Amino acid sequence: MRLQILGVGCDKQAAYSKNRAWTEAYRIELLLLLAEPPARLIPELEYRLSRAEVIGLENAANLRNAYQRLTSSTATEDHKADHIRDVNLRSILSETVRRIQWHQTKKYLSRVMVKIATRNIVFAALLAFALFILPYVWMFLEYYFSFNGLDHDIHRRVGFPLFACLTAGLVGSYFSRLLYIQQYSKTLSYDELVVTRDVVAIIVRGSVGVCGAALLYFFLHAGIIGGPFIPDFNKFAMQLTPETPEQYPRLLMVNNQLALLIVWSFLAGFSERLVPSVLATTESKLGNGAKPSPQLGSPSGLR
């Protein structure tokens, strides 16, 4: 079962052998607790609870409280009551050991899942980067093998700004995901780590980045957002650097306006708050603009 959790990308034979050995060791440890003498239950439980608190086991305080309630009762000569208390102590001991085992197992699985998630996102990011850089490679090859009509061919690429915008958003979304995993991998829960390695979740995150970049593209083009760093859509261009002895080789580059669009698109995919904040601001502006001004004598004007 644990082998299925690990998924692809691991040495299955080695993983199976290692998991089988750990599972057998944990099973034997739990069986030995059933044979623990009654006189050893309290010392053993004290040791296990202390270990659970040291490793930061969740709900260790609840186990400690249950143990203290059982041991705080005064001793009696009622053998039946003592037997019931021993059964309860053994139950708490078994539960404590079981939770410690799961904590160790989850810690081991977390490292494997972070590796798998990082590998999948890196592959997705490399694919996104390949899509982003492909038009530049294509234009470079055209410039290298053909000089006649190059400017005319470059200017015919009417869809290049939008394509650059979408792919930059895709790269930004995966770059953000990589930083998130590297920063919070030790604090994520087990279920959250399972989601991070899921291919569907990775595709969804990239789709969100692409949609965010597309929305921002049209927001910028509509002039809803203003400022000194907003690109001018009428000045997008690909340009060659001047052919001078001081500057060689010549470079085929986007101009500063198209570069601004690419930066904005990358930020739209990278930041999960940028596009929602733009939408909220636009909604509030439209709401204020559509709201009629209070008239004298109306209920709103009397307030």
C-alpha cells in the first residue's frame, strides 16, 4: 500500500524491500506491546509520551492527559479495577506508539513526495520555458539562414505578443510553485504533499497562470490600469541592435514595451493575488461609477 503512495519515479524493487522491512518492524513493535508486563506499562508509556512530545507529535497533549487521568486515581485492592486500568494504559501505549510510527512514516514519505513534486514541476516549467523561447529560436534561425525579407516576416507575426504573454504567465506559475514547495515542504501536511505531486494539480496551477496572464493582457490593452510601467500596445516590436564595430554580434530583441508586457505576464502567473486584486479594484471602480449620486429627499440623501 505504501509503495502505491510513493508512485512512479522511485526504484520499485528497493522501495518495496525497504517498505516491507519497516512495516514488519512496526508490526513486531506493536505485538511486543501486547506482551509488555503490567509493571512496565507506566515507565514505557512515560518514555513514549516524552518521545512524542520531543518530535512534536500532534495531539500528544491529549495522550498525556488521558495517561494522567488514569494514573492519578488512588490505588485500590480491587484486582478487577487494576486490570481495567492496565488495559486502558496498554491501549494508550499502543495508540501512542502507532502515532509515533505514522509520524516517522509520514516524514519519510514527505521527502519522497517533495522530490517527485519538484521533478514534475521542473519538467512542466522546462516545457513552459521551451514554449516561451521557441519563437525567439525560430526568428533567430530565420535571421541566420535568410536575410531577404526578414523584417517583413517578423512583422507578420501578429500573434507573438499574446503568445509571449501566455507563456510568460505559464512560466511564472510554475516558478511560483517551485518556490512554494521549497519554502513550505517541511510545514505542509501529508494530504497537501500528496496534492503537490499530482499531475492534474500541476496542470491546473499552470492553467491558472495562463488565464491570469490572458486577463491581464486585455486589462492592460483596454487601458483600465494606468501608470508609468504600463506597456503601450501600439509600440510592440522586435528589433535588431545596430550593426556597429563596437556592438557585435547583433541581437534580435523585444523592445521595452513588449518587455514590460512579458514582465507583467510573468507576475500575473507568479502572484496569486495580482489578478484578483486587479479584478476587485476594477469592480469597485465600476460600482462607484454606476452608483447614482444621492438626491435631496431620497433616503440615501438624508443620511
